[in-house]
Amino acid sequence: MSDPMFQAMRQSIIDGAPDTATELAQQALASGVDPLDAVNQGFAAGITFAGDQFGCGQMFLPDLLASAEAMKAAIKILEPEMLKRGSQRETLGKIVLGTARGDIHDIGKNLVATILSSSGFQIFDLGTSVTPEQFVAKAKEVDADIVGVSALLTTTMAGQKAVIEALDRNGLRPRVKAIIGGAAVTSKWAAEIGADGFSRNAIDALALAKNLVGKGTASA
Amino acid sequence: MRPRLQLLSPELISRILREAFELLMNPGIRVGSAVVELLQSAGVKVYGGVARIPESLAQKCLASVPRDFYLYNRRGDRAVHYGGDDVQFDPGSCCVQVLDPEALEARPSETRDLVRIVKVTETLPQFAAQSTAVVCTDAPGEIGDLYRLFVVLQYSDKPVVTGSFSAEGLQGMLDLLAADSGGPEGLRQRPRAVFDVCPSPPLNWSEFGSHNLLDLARAGVPAEIVSMPLAGGTAPVTIAGSVTQHAAEALAGITLHQLAARGSPIVWGGAPAIFDMRTGGAPMGAVETAMLNMACAEVGKHLGLPTHGYLVATDSKFVDAQAGAESARSAMLGALTGINMISGAGMIESLACHSVEKLVIDAESIASAYRLVRGVEAGDAGRGETLATAMFAQTGLSGEFLKLKETRSLFRKEQYLPSPVIDRSARGSELPSNVFTRARARVDELVGTYQQPSLPEAVLQKFHTIVERETKRAGAAALLA
């Protein structure tokens, strides 16, 4: 972290400045810095800081989204070189996301997707009003670690249960973890339908996902 | 003089409407397939599910909306007036949880909870209308919307603010109301209920919403647009920007509705809120949320339309000082704006939970708001009525105002006399010490005085037939043994 370049990378993410992040990523490649080091010691440190700041109420959702966008911009530059070197960034896990059948509200789900993907998860976003069958098919196809179902409305929360039942029917659980989220979702509901976890916001979802794939830390 | 509050200048309202009409064309409004043909036959271009509605058409549709209308009680009397500056309140709806007054925890709402809310609402004059306040989780979910109305109609004579959960669910609810109003024509002539219909922000009249608008217009049963931009989340972050989006969504809804049946009643309503940048939630008790509701209603009033808003709710999880502060504040603001129907009383936890104890406390805030908008009465100077001198002529400097006949005849008009929910007694008096305990006692007292309306056997029979039919249609488990 003492390296001024890594420090600048971290700061570009905290500032939510995609142009600066892009430039720094390009400079890193031009000067022969290992792209994996750039991510791990520079940019990712910024995301971790932003997440912590959000957690303690010092940063807000728009700040967090801007940080995630900046992270995306940096990864876009670094990824081809990482592939070339065969040093792909370690993926924390594969997560299939979507909103429950009949629910078109995706703002929460999109936040979760952005935060999780910028933190190193591979996200397969099925979009809105996703059927249980679609969740199951995608989870099989990509060999998912986690399936996440979001529902805003009390009337569509039943769709979360249907997905979990479908995962069970297809024998995907307990290997595939099922998590749910949404404004009306409670711990009681999660327990009632047998979800492996629930979260009311994107940062909690990150901690939850990390724990479920065994990459959690006590502080996360 | 009636006191009022106005947030928007006439110039700002003009700007809001100008941009709202622009939004109708660009980016346009996403619409459900149910209304595509209707829009195309009116000359609207619809590509890829997006309609571009010209201002001229929207203006024409605006012109045919009734400026006011009434909701009727079971006896057929006018009981709610949508229009002008009249202000009325109904309990919020429709969450799936209630606050258990013993455990002080949220638990799933059941039929008995809805019945209790309806009974209390029925006895309180502060509520001009009932709402289908909570979903009954002990009834089959597939007919949850119909079942709520079925319960409310059995326990109330008042008008009802309700809504359906699907395109298919509406007809059964209209049939229930018609059975109680002497048939569909009776319901059209003397509507008992208004139906909330929601666009999905931003600028999207989904399949379900557009379908409901059409069906309600054709049935002649009032629709209430509940557009809910979340400033910064699903709408522009500024109040003015979100109000503009709300206006565009409402104008689009009115266009669809009036194209289906000109002259059918519809309300310029909404549940706009800010978007909480920490939690991603919609804080209903925020002052900016109240400002959004006020501003949206002001635009509707400028257009001469009946209005609705979502206030008197709190983000607190308990019936505490925060709940009281947020709910009373927004009740006052809504009343001062002259919003025709203000929904939300009784709700806590940002609309996730209902509390009947809070409902009776909110009733006190509402009564205070009513008192406030009645303003300061000063008698008629032209008829020689004085403010104080005539009374001083009687008392001199004795200070014996309590003895004056004016005091006795006017104090009830001058002062709102609160129920025992509001504690003004001296320390050490008999009243329980905290407001929640007093509210619980008040709920018990009101439930005790409540009398259930007697419905004709033939109507009840029709209710049951409709519920059975809808249960089968929806493939739900049998409800009525």
C-alpha cells in the first residue's frame, strides 16, 4: 500500500472516478506492473474501503455505485493481460441472480449484482420476473455456488419459495446455496422457506455471499 | 380564511407540466400489451412496448376527467368527496404484518387483525373511508385481494379504498361491490370504492396496471393512480424532478383510462418518497417524502383534478415518539395542502407493518390537522360581532370568562377535545402513563362500542358465491367450508 501508484488506484475507486481508474490501469500495464497486483493491492482495496465506509454510514449508495463503476472500468483494462498471463483474478464464486416471478422491481437486485461483481464474484443476472425453472437451468449450466432471488412486493415473495423448492426438487441443494432479498423480506420468512440466508441491502449481501462460499471474514 | 401551504409557484408547476408532456414523447411510456391497440387507434405510435403520447391527446383526455366525484356509504349517502380542497383520511394498506401489542414484534397479519382495524376505523369519524388495510395470511394468497374486500364489506358501511393484486383479480372485487350496490349500474351510479392502480417507476404502465385502468374505466368505478417515484432510486433525485416524473406517469395513466371510457372518474394520486441512500428503502416519514406528496398534489390541483397522497406513516418499527412526530407532521402538511384522500394512517416500518394502536393515535393527529385547517374564526364584523370587546363588556376586569355563555357555546367549536389517548392530566392522575398503553385501552373501548352492520341475507349469499367462484378460478384452496 505504500506504493504511490497502488495508493492512487485505491483512491480512484473511493472517488468513484472511472476515467482515472482506466488511466491508472493503462499506466500499470505500460510500466509492467502485474495486473493481479494492481487489482489486489490497488483497486480492490478501494472497494473494500468503500464497503466499510458504507457500512458505518460515511458513504452512501450513489458513492458505492460510482466506486463499483470505477472498479469495472479498471478490470476491463486489466482483464485481457491477466488472461494472457494465465493469472486470472480469483473468483470468489458464481452467483445466479434475478427477481422473483411477477416482480419487475430490480433496483435492489442490480445493486447487489454491482457490489458482488466488483468484489470478485462472477454474476449471472437473469433479470426480472424469472421463473424457478430459469433459475434452476442457469444454476446447472454455470455450476453456480449461490442463487439469489429478490422480491420487493409482499405478493411476489411466494416466488422466492418456489425457486428454493425447485432447487431442492432438482437436487441442487445443499451444494448450491439459496439466498433471498428485498424490502419486505424478513429473517422469519427466510427461515420459513428454508433459505440459506437473507439480506436487506447490498453490503450485507456481500458479507452473506462471502460467508456462504467460505471466504468470509469476521469483519465482513 | 382557510390556512394553506403551497410549495410550488405557478411558474414551477408550468415547468413541471411542460417537461412531463415532453417525457410522454421522449423517452415515452412503457405500456402493457392490453392497451396497445387502444393507443394505436387514437393515433399513438407504439414500438417495442413504448408509447409516445402527444401532448394534444393527453390534454384532450385530461379535459374529460370529472373534476370531482363522491364515494357512497352502504346506505347510499355521499360520504367521501374527491375534489376541491376537501380533505379525508383512510388507514394505510396493504402490508402483510401487524405489530403485536403484547410482544411488540411484527407478526403475519390475519383475518382477525383486519377485522379489528376495520372495527376501529368504523367508529372513528376521523376516517371517512376504510381501506383493505392488511393482507390476511390465513386466507389463500391467490385470492388475497378479493378476500380483504370481502372482510371489509362485512364489517363496514363506509366507503373503501382498495386495489387488486392482478389483472384477473379485479373482476371478482367489482362483482362483490356490485352485489352490495344493487348491481353494476348501482355501483357505477353510487361507487362505494376507489381502486388504487400503480404504474411502475419510471414511466411504466405494466400489463397489470394498464389492464386495471381499462377495466375500471369501463366499469365506471373510480381509479386512483398511485404513482410512486423514489427520488434518486427510481426517479430523478430532486423533488421537482420526481414530481415531473409523477406527472408524466399520471398523465399517461389518465390518457389510457379516458381513452377506454371518457368521463370515468380517476384520481391524481401517489405514494412518492425519497430513496434512502443508506438502506435503499423508501422512508415514508421523511419530510421530503411529505414534500413530494404535497407537490404532486399541487400539480393535480392545478389541473383541477381530485387528488390523493400517502402520508401519516412512519419509518419507526414501534409506536414511539418518532412514529408520532413523523405521522402528525405529515397529517398536518397533507391537510394544509388540501389533498382529498390521504392514506397511510396506522402504518409503521415504512409501510411494512400495521398497528391498530397507532391508528387511534393517528386519529388524534388527524383531528388536530382538521382543526388547523378550519383556521381562525373571527365572527362577522358586519353584523357587529366583535372579537373580544363584547365579552369584556360583560366581564370587565373580573376575568370570569368561564361563566360567559359565549364560552360555553363556543369552546367545542374552538377547541378539539381529544380522546384519552392524549394525556393532558397532571402527574399522578389515573391515566396510564404512556401513550401506547392508552392507545391499547382506546382500541378495546372502540371495539366494544362497534356495531356490525347487518347485511341482507341475499347479499351475503352473493358474496359467498363470488368468493367460491374466484377461489376456483384462481385454483386456490377452498376458503369457505
